[in-house]
Amino acid sequence: MGPHPVKIRAAVVDRMLCHARVEWPLECCGLLAGTDGMITAAFPATNALASPCEFFVDAAELIGTLRRIRESDLKHLGIYHSHPDTENVPSARDAAMAFYPSCTYFIVSPHSIRPLRAFEFVNGKAAELDIEVV
Ligand SMILES: [Zn+2]
């Protein structure tokens, strides 16, 4: 477990789990935002790859979503996606695509015993974080 828990509102957890179920069997994805280290809002995005094993948010949607986050006076704090039928540990591609070192990466596995897990990436290596639902 990581050195510090990531704090997130229960409603945001519910929204990610719901999004993963709706998009199943494809991967869902989205951005997470909040203030003062607390994630308070989810911004669901379109998986441009419409794939069961990878995701990508196209540049125009990503830029538009980051603008909406700023206009809501929030900070971009995280990214989430689902692993529809596999365990929620980061794939090699997830590590390679972790471009935001200050972000927390949530992975939702709707059928797992632990449907939500959180990671940060340091030098391309994943470290799991405890999740504090508030
Ligand atoms: Zn993944």
C-alpha cells in the first residue's frame, strides 16, 4: 500500500462503478477532479478505441474536459478506466501511458472482489494507494 491514502467522495466512486457497468464489455474512461487533494467530481469520457483491453481519449475531448475542470474551479487530480473482465492492476500499456505523474490512476473491475483500486506511477512503476471514501 502507498504512503498516503487518496481521498474521494462516495458519489464519485459510485459514478465510476456505474460507468464501468454501462460500458461493459468495453473499457470506460474518464477524468477526476477536486480541490485540496480530495476528488469530488468525475468527468466521464469517450473511449475513442471502443476496446475491451485499452482506452484512449482523443485530444479535442481531453482539452475540452480539462477546460471544463478549470472552469469549475477544480484541479485535475486523477484518471480512471475499467478492466472489464480482468483484475484491476495496471497493464504494461497503462504504465507506459501514465503521462500525469501528479495524478492518481483508478482502475475499476466491475466483477472483482475489490472493484476499485488506485495507483500512482513513479518513474513508470506503479504503487498502490489506499482509498479513503469520504
Ligand atoms: Zn488498464
